[in-house]
Amino acid sequence: MSSGGYKIDKVVDARGSHCPGPLMELIKAIKNAEVGQVVAVYSTDSGSKTDIPLWVKKAGHELIGIYEREGYTEFVVRKTR
């Protein structure tokens, strides 16, 4: 998968999971990713729109984008350290 000049290395489908599930799934995926890899998280939980960007900033990774899709939100994050 690729768009916007980046390649998604791992997709975490956390749709239907409630807070803090999608964030926990992202943290697990980032821990297992190599530096520079891109992880996409799909979430239907409205709390993710606050939780995920805050965690990404606090953890020092790069939030590439937040995209509204049909019925869910896609968060794209690059592991930077």
C-alpha cells in the first residue's frame, strides 16, 4: 500500500475496539516496527482522534496523517526512534 509519498508497512485494524484499544494496538505495532517503518491504524472509536495524536507526539514519532474514511478513521504513523 502506498500513497502520499510513503509506504504503509503494517496495518492495524482496530475497528470496533473501544478506547484505549486502538491506541494499545498502535503502541504494540510501533514497538515491533523498525525505525522508519509506517504503521496505519483503523479506528471507529472517537477517542482515538485525541489519544493517538497525543501519544504520537509524546512518544516522539511522526504523525503522517489522519484520514476520515467511510465509517472509520485512519491514523498513519512513522516510527522515528
